[in-house]
Amino acid sequence: MESIKKIFRIGHGPSSSHTMGPHRAAEIFKERAADASGYRVTLYGSLAATGKGHFTDKTIIDALSPKPTEIVWKPEIQHKFHTNAMLFESLKGEEVTDQWKIYSIGGGELADENSVMDHEERYEENSMTDIVKHVEKYGLNFWEYVEQHEESDIWDFLAERWEVMQQTIKDGLQNNGVLPGGLYVRRKATQYYVKALSYKASLQGRCLVSAYALATSEENAAGGKIVTAPTCGSSGVLPAVLYHLKQNHDYNDKYILRGLATAGLFGNIIRTNASVSGAEVGCQGEIGSACAMAAAAANQLFGGSPQQIEYAAEMGLEHHLGLTCDPICGLVQIPCIERNAFAALRALDANLYAMMSDGKHRISFDKVVKTMKLTGKDLPSLYKETAQGGLAID
């Protein structure tokens, strides 16, 4: 299993697979074919179906500038390896001098048919069952297990991500107006935050969590700076929960970073054994994974045992099984923004339920991950980030 660093990428929204991944690929190809007079980029499958709503063409053109770039859209062609396929071609006049087929597989990650780019194994265990056995045997916390396997800069890395997460929430609570894209969706984070402050304590906390989640999700939808957790489309869930626990439960940054490490570990299991790509498995892979990560982090901060933490994460993912990815007009706005708020609240509910238990549960986290992968394969392409089915139907 690879480093948890790949779960937490700093970038600009609205989509890790449709914006961050293509931008990164374009930068790589530009360096590879620097002597070209121009470029042609063909987008396939989901990338083509919702690319305009996700600014895929804009981010590729920006990365390849100042040389001219032609974008070709082929949503009807689905590649077997992954639906998010791109073909980069360098041109000298009409002559193709180089070409490169690459896939944006979710979370800003790139891969070809043979391997994931920059692949480096850091963990011996690839299942949560084996990790739980390991930490119990050696009396470890999940964050200590992460610390043992990551590079020495892991805490500085996570601290930088946490700073960006907090700043994104602060920015999102200050910014107002209509989000770009043509749906004319107004930002709501500020409104929710102000209203939350007038509620009694019993409701205020949950309302603030919603405001925090909306703040990040709206910043993402506007192309703002966010941290994937594990994707752009689900980037509001984990920061909202952790920011709430810091602001309303007085957890300091040291403990928050440990929660981030644990969250990254659970997200990494999903990424390794299933997928976090909405285009591949539907929104269960994005929002479901984010909810599981946030539930695990919260449960650790509240003092849960390894079994209770795993239980919280299992519930966070299990109760999002089958969730479709059907963004209206291909924009990461409806229902995406709202789902971030609900998933953050569900993560806290899963944490509470697990804390009340003794940690024993019949369905393992690994089984839910496997089920999510199989469910994703069974979902028709209409419900996997193509904006052709479900809520996306006009």
C-alpha cells in the first residue's frame, strides 16, 4: 500500500479527477514535448461527458499555454482500464510528433494500463483487518502505525494540509455570491454560520458542522484552493468535522494531525482495494470514503479503541453504498455541495454510535470496501459522473 500522502493533495477545484489530474498530466506532457508547435488533447468517457462543467478543457489549455491546444470530446468512447482517459498529442504543423494516453483515476492520481505514476509501496498490510491485528499486537494507535511507515516529514506534510483546510473554511465563510457554471447556485455557508450562532448549544454544533462543510465545498465549486480528502468533490467532509472538533471541543492541532493520519489510513485502504473515483464507482467512492475517513478521525479523537474506530469508519462507508454520481450539468454543485454537509453530520453520528458500542461488529471495514467496489462495477455508466442519469436528467 502506498503513502497516505496521495490521499491529501493541495490543489484547485472543482474536481480532482476532472481538473487536478488533467492539469497535472498536461504539465507532464508539456515538459515531455516542449518543442511542439501545438497540442491536441482528446478526452474520453466521463472526462468528456462532464469536462466542460468541471473546467477540464480550461485547465488543460492553461497548463499547455502559450502554445495552442485543440480539445476533442469523445464521451461515447469508454476505455476498459478507466473511463477518465486522455490522449495527448504534440504537433508540428499537421504532423503528430508524440502521443501519450493517460488516465485520471481519482484524487488527482494518474495511471496508464500498467501502473500508477510515482508508485511506491510503504505499507506491508493492505487490509484493515491485518492492520487492526498489527496495532493490537504491538499496542499501537493507528496514527503511530502511520508514523512508523511514512517518511520523517509526515507531520509537517499533514500540518501544511491542515493549515490549508482551515484557511479554506475561513475563506468559504467570508465569500458570498453565485457560483460559476450557469446553475446560479448561491453560496450558503455564511448564512448557515450566522444562523447557527443563534441556536441553542444542542443544535448549534451540528449547524456549524454544516456551515464548515458548505464553506469548503463552495470554495471547491468556485475553483478555490482545497485539499483532496480523498477527492475535490468530497473535500468538505473531513475538514468540517476536524474544524468543529477543534473549535467546539478544544482539540489542539497535535491531536487533529493524528486524526488526519488515521483518516488517511482508512482512505488509503479504500483507494488501494476499491476506488475513490466517482467516475469509476459513483459518489459512494467519494462522499462515502470521506465520511468513513471523518468518522475514523472523530472516533480516535474521542478515545475510541481500534475496533471502535474501524466500526465508525465501516458505518460511514456502509451507509453510502450505492450512492450515485449524477451532478446536474456536470458541475460539482448539485447535489455535491449538500452531500458534503450531510456526510459530515453522518460521520459524527457514526462516531457516536461506535463509541456507545463495545466495538464488536459483524461486518468488517474490508467487506464494505469490497462491496462498494462491486456495487460500483454494477452501476450503469449513467450514474458515474456522466451527467446523463439520475438527478442530472433535465
